[in-house]
Amino acid sequence: MEDLYAKFLPQFVSLARTRLATAIAAATQRDHAAAAAIMRELHTLAGEAGLLGLVEVVPLARDGELKAKQLHLTGTEADAEALLAALRELETTIERIGTARSS
Amino acid sequence: MAAASRDRFIVRAEINAGGETVISYGFDLTASSVFVVTEWHAPIGTPVSLRLSFPRILEPIDVPARIGDIRVAGEPGEPAGIRLVFDRAGGEVGEDLVSLLDRANAPTGEPGEEDRPYRVLLVDDSWLIRDMFAYGTAKFFERPGALAIDHAEDAAQAWGKLAKSTYDLVIIDYYLPTEDGASLIARLRGDPRLAPTPIVAISVGGRDARDATISAGADVFVDKPLVLRDLFNTLRVLAERRERVRPAPDRKAILVFDDSPFALALTRAALESAGFTVAIAADLSSFERQRVAFDPDLILVDVQMPEAFGDDVASTLRGWHGVQVPILLVSSLDQSELARRAETAQASGYICKGAGMSELVRRCRELLEVAP
């Protein structure tokens, strides 16, 4: 199973970076219409992280998913800020994992 | 027969850009780019989401890409389209993809394989097209016996041949007398025995023909005038590859249904390394085809997918299709909600993705009573 993680972790980090960059750009521009798509992306990211055993990523991604859902419902500035903060925390965690892998 | 060239292999290409989806075909695949035949284009540099696939050769794989070049009009044999350059994030996926097609080019070495021709049914009322195929078989196949092309002039004749024989691939023209190609494709997809057959639709009908045939269930749509070289190279790759749909009898078969290509690849790798035979599906139509063709001993279904909820899929399999094999829901939903959904859907159980791949493999072994 270790070989499997070694093979798939770089792909996960790469995909997660792409997903988060897109989500953060949409959230920064207050593109509320993108909230539903962000919600789906974060749900997928949570599942992929779970399969890889990245226990620190799963709750952050689920939290972001809930915040995107809230923004989708309300469209308020406060919920947009909350989503952005969640996405940035997730991004930091992914970067930490990526850095640890490459060091 | 010399190995066919992967760069002339035709793949189904689905481009998504700004909410618009374009389904066409691509070729000239490298680790960094692919050429997609389409009248659609956007400015160079425009980011797109690209999904490439070909039945039994290439499960759907998503590659982030950008428009690198636009060819508005070409010489004969050089159709108009766009070259999509894979993003850095998609680079590894691109390399995997090329490696996959390289493996597809390699003969499997199964006894008797080389003696069995790859059987194609061409459904087209044009004698010219049929003559072109006869010419192509002689020109592009060093050993023409490796490919057997049967012809049908209309849907009724095709249906008769399909009822009596088994084909590895069916090529269907959209414009047919009496019953059009899309209707024939829909009938094929609705028949349990014929549904898994790869179908290539061809036509001069442009977007209308493409939309109709793809909606009906064609795997790939190729515009006429045909790029014969690419189509025959594709047939050569298919003829050289004999991927068995049925698993070996001593290995348990698992079908995994998830909309995430990454989750599919990871799960397949883990289950295969644990000794299972695995088929994967990323959408409903692929899932249904695999379910019928693969006859799995266990089905794993993700819950939240764009086309359907996994618990609805499980419920339909149990209630409508009478499926008896174990079905597990796999999701990152909360455990309590997942348990409730599994019970309501009459699934055999559930696995939280957060429990990791080791737990997923353990549960599969447990359900299939396979020793570690």
C-alpha cells in the first residue's frame, strides 16, 4: 500500500492545487454562481484525500464544502469571506503535504 | 503486424469551457498535447477541461488543458480543429495516458489471439465508403486477415447481422435509409448482449449528426470526409489488443463507479494489487455497459455524483434489475448519513472514504470471502 501512496500522492497534490486555485479565484472575485461547483470540487477532494488516508485534509475539505453550500444559499459577503478563509487554510495544508513529499 | 502508432489513434474528446461542452474526437496524442477535430474554438491560451476516452482501451481520464493552436482549415487529411496543450498539473496525466496507449499497442500474447480477426461491422449505404474501407484494409494492414469488415446497407440489415454474429466494433453512418444511425445506436445500447460493443458514428451531418449519435450512445463521432489513416490506425490498435472483458475465473471481479478519475485510478490500483480484477466507470452509461459485460462479484458506488446519487443507483440495481451481488456505498459523507442511505437503498453496507484504502480493501475481501 505504501507504493500506492507514493505513486498517487503527487497526483493528488497536483489536482488539489488546480482545484483550489480555481476555487480561490472564483471566491476572491465574489463569483457566487461558482459556489455550487466549488462545493462539488471540495466534496470530491475530501473523498480523494480520505482514500489516500490524508486525515488532516478531509475535515478541512468537508468544512469548505459546507461553507460553499452556505454561500450558495445566502450569497452574503460574510459567507464569501468564510469560504475564502476555509479555502486558504486548505491550500496551506495541501502545500505543507506537497512540500513534505518533495523534501 | 507492426505495432500501430498511438499518435494516430482516435479518442473521444469532451471539451468543457465556460460551461459549454463540446464532444468530438482527437488524435496526435503526446505527453503534452492532443489535436481535437472541432469547429469550436476560443482564443489561444483559453483554459479548458478535457476528458479523453475510448471504450475498452481508455477509461475516461480528465486532463486540464489550454488551447495551444487553432487550425481553421486544412488540406485533405488535415481537418480543422484545435491543439490542446495539457496544463502542468495535467502533465503527469498526459504521460500516464500515453503510457496507457503504449500498453494498448502491446500484444497480449494470449494463445490463438493472432489468428482471430478483429471483427468490425460497417453500417453505411454508400458503396464509396465501403470501397474506401476495402482499400484501407489492404493499405494500412500488413496482414489484412487481422481485420474482418462486414457490411450492412441499412439498420434492418445491420440488426440481422448483429443478432447472428459478434462484432468487436460497429461503425455506423448517421444518414441511413428508413431508420437513421442514431436510432440503430439506441437499439444497440438497449440490448443487454450488444450494449457493451464500442460504437463509432460517422457522418457529414456536422453538429446535428454528432449530437444525435452521441446522445444515442455512440462512443466516438468522426466527421466525414474521414481521415482514413487515423481511423485505420485506430482499428489496428484495436486489432492488436485483445483485452478480455471477462475476468479470470479464480479472481473475484469488482466494478467501481465514481465520478472522480483520480479516485477510480487509486481504487483500481489498490484492488488490483490485492488480487482482484477491476473494472471502472465514471458515468452512468459506462457503468451500465460494464455491469452487463463484466458481471462483477461486487459493486462499489460513490454516493454524490453529478448524474445520480449512488444510493439511487444501488436501489435501482436491487429493485429494478434484481442484482444480487453485494453493493457497497463509498463516500466521504458523514458515517450516520451514509449508514442511513445504505440501509434505505438495500445496499450491503458502506465504506467511509476517510477510513482509507486499506479499510476499503479489507471490506472487499471480507464481503467476497477472500483471504489476504
